[in-house]
Amino acid sequence: MRTLALTLAATVAAVVTLALAGCATTPASPAAGQDPARDALWLDRLTWGARSADLAQLRRQGRSTWLDAQLQPAASAPLPEAAQAQLDALPSLREPLPALVQRMEAQRKAADALTDDTAKAEAQKQYQAAMTRLARDAATRQLLRALYAPQQLQAQLGWFWFNHFNVHQYKHNLRAMVGDYEQGLHERSLGRFRDLLGYTARHPAMLRYLDNDQNAAGRLNENYARELLELHTLGADGGYGQRDVQELARVLTGLGVNASGTKPRLKPEHEAGYRLAGLTEFHPARHDFGDKQLLGVNIKGQGEAELDQVLALLARHPSTARHVSRKLAQYFVADTPPPALVARMVQRWQQTDGRLDEVLRTMVSAPEFEASLGVKFKDPAHFVLGAVRLAYGDRVVLNTGPMLGWLARLGQSPFNRQTPDGYPLDENAWAGPGQLNTRFEIARTLGSGSAGLFKPEGDTRERPAFPQLAQPLYFDAIAPRLAAATRQALATAGSQQEWNGLLLSSPELMHR
């Protein structure tokens, strides 16, 4: 078995190397809509991985109708019953955020208050396990949505926006907050950028992650202000300076988190300006009411209203349109997006006041988008989710644990990027030899059986579910575009399991 594994690994490594070297020279494509293989690649780019049913639907409807439905998704479109049942069994996903955080804070304080060392250590362990469970529940919802939601483009964008406005689950008590934060980003992912920006600016997960709950008049903390300019809006080359960071930090003073559920004692002059919405607090006594000047614009000291003025200024700034459009194009089109494409996206952004659905429509309709199909290297999430969607179609997995384990091994666990820049979007970050070897192992595991995906957590029985890769999508859209080296590698397989592993780790399925 070891010799066979090494032989297969060497074969796949050779095929992957050929693809990485030659994929950029993909021949000119036929007209959109005339070739099932091109349509499948188009779906691969706009979903978490094409399936046979998706391709059949696309070719019935046409690309335009399919895209319209994705850009204006029905809010009531449900997950499959088996997937929804798993989410319904996770009550933490329905618990209001303030109640959830306060409940966990009470558990933490009770554990810390114990005087018996053994009992205290056990209670603290149980608290940590409960917090980790909350983040895992949120990750389960994210994965099931990515696998089965009819609104596939929105599911991708939910991941993109969390990555753009990244927070790290293991800071402070963010494991209790990431589920609510991710759900709100998903719901706003196709609206106006200004609304998305405002949501993140007032969410306790962001305020706590970037230390704005420690930002007060007379003792500024610039962490959030700096990332709001550099990462979330203008970009590093967006035309701001250190003085702008400082002035924005002054605007943000007093905006923080109050998990106690009680209003603090205030002086009479601060009563009218105080606000507590959920866990987010604006505390006038901590705010710098002096006038500011940001990006050449005068911001009159007036309390929380300053934040809305500044968010509107940043959302409409040309540098923001360019920075965010370029990042969208990097995620969906190419590591180095074509400047002409980005320019058209920026123009549409400015015409529609940052309507993200219109910016995306411009991107998808562009010839540069069509020309790039099949060239973009998959990050770990696209590789894992795409493989499961291809292997099992609409058969709902009963345990996302194996997928979470694979993503951890590949270095892209949900909510686990420590730095605010989010996971990288380019091939260089994910195409190293160690990464490819791990992908091969995962492909072989998945190709040999269900890998625990159909064994519910805590259940000793696994439902038999052998992956079915020789399906209409394969014959109509994958096989016609396989390189000679890939076909040769597949021909060496001595069993269906080996064939599955080779296909799932082939260079064609490493790209989208």
C-alpha cells in the first residue's frame, strides 16, 4: 500500500506540475453557452463547485437568467431538509447575540470564582469547550450553506466579505460572536457597500477584535482606524496618511462593547447621546467631541453622527471603489486582475453608489471573466467544497467535521485567520509542494469512501455513501477538457477508488 500511495502521489504531482506550468496558456474559448465544458467552468467560478444538476439547470435557463436569480436571491430559498435539520439542532444559531454572550460570560465568571483548584480547572475547561462549540456551530452553518444553498453566489460572497472584514475567533470572547457576525455579512453581501461597511463598523466582533472598545478621548487606540482605511476601504495606496488615521481614531472614540446589559451611570450632559444597541455602545463620556479633518473634509464634533458621515465619505471615495473592486476581481477572476476590467467595475460602482450586485454583474459579463475560466487556482475552501459537491451532488453530508479537519490541515479554517488582512487570495499562498501533497491525501481519502461525512457526530454507524464521479457532469464537461497527462494518469488506476482520488486531485480540478 505504501508503494502504491507513493506511485499515485508521484503521478498526481507530475500532472499537477504540468498543469501549473501550462494552465496560463489555455486556448481561446468558444462562445459562451455553446460548450458544456465552458458552462461548467463558469459555474465553478460562481458557485462552490459545479454539479450535474447545476449544469443541467444552467443550460435550461441560460447564463443570463441564472445570473439574475443569483444576484437577486430569494430570501426564502431553503436548504435541503437534511441540511436544515442539522442547523435546527444547533440552538446557539438562533439565540440572540446579547443573550448568548451574557450567558457565556456568566459561565466564565462562575468558573473563575471557584476556589477548589480541581473544580475550577474542570469548569474552565467546560467553558472553553462550550465556546469552541459555538464557533464550530457557525462553521457548520457556513459549510452546509456553501454545499447546498441555491444562492451559491451569495454563499461565496458571504465567505469573501468575512475574509475582507476579517476577525479572529480566538481573541477574547469572539467565538461567541462569529456566528452572528458571519450571518449578517451573508445577508448583506449583495447590497450596497455602505450598508456592509456600517454593519461591520458597529458589530461587537469587529470593535473587540481591533480594540476599539479601548479607544477613548485622551488615550487613542488606532488599531481599528488604521485597518478601516488600509484594508476595509481605501487600500494601502488609497491616498491617506498617518494624520488621517489619527483623526479617524478620534471619530471612533466612545464606540465600544457593553456585554453587561446595563446602562452605565452618566452625567446629565451625556444622557441624550448615549446609545446601546445589542452589545454595541456609544459612550459620550469616552468620545472626543473636537472637530476633525479627514481626507481633507471637515468633520464637526457631534458625537456618534460623525461615524455615519465618515462611513459615507469612505464608501463613496474613488479609492474604495478601486480597492474593493480590484479585490473582488482578484477573488473571482485573476490573481492580477486586468486593469480595464477593474476600471469598468469602478465606473459601475460610482454610477450605482456602490451597489455590489451591479458591480458583480459588470465583472461577470466582461470578456476578461470568460477568458479567465479554468485558470484561477483554487484556495483550500474551493478545493474541499468543490470536491464534496462533485462527489456527492445533492446528497447531504451528515457530519462536517471531516471537512473542518481538512481545511485546518490546509491552513484555511473558518474564522481562524489571526491577522486582519484575511486569508490570501492568490495562487502563491496555496500552491506549494506541502499543500499539494495534503490535497492529494484528502482526494484519496474522499475518493475511497465517504471519509466520515455520513457518520453523524457521536454515532458509531456510518451510512454507506461511495462517491459517484462518473456522472453526467464528468462525461459532458470534465472529460472533454482533461489534458493528455491527466487522462494517462487516470488510465493507470487499478480500482475505482484510485481513479476517484486521481480525478479529484487532477490539475483540472485544482483550478476553477
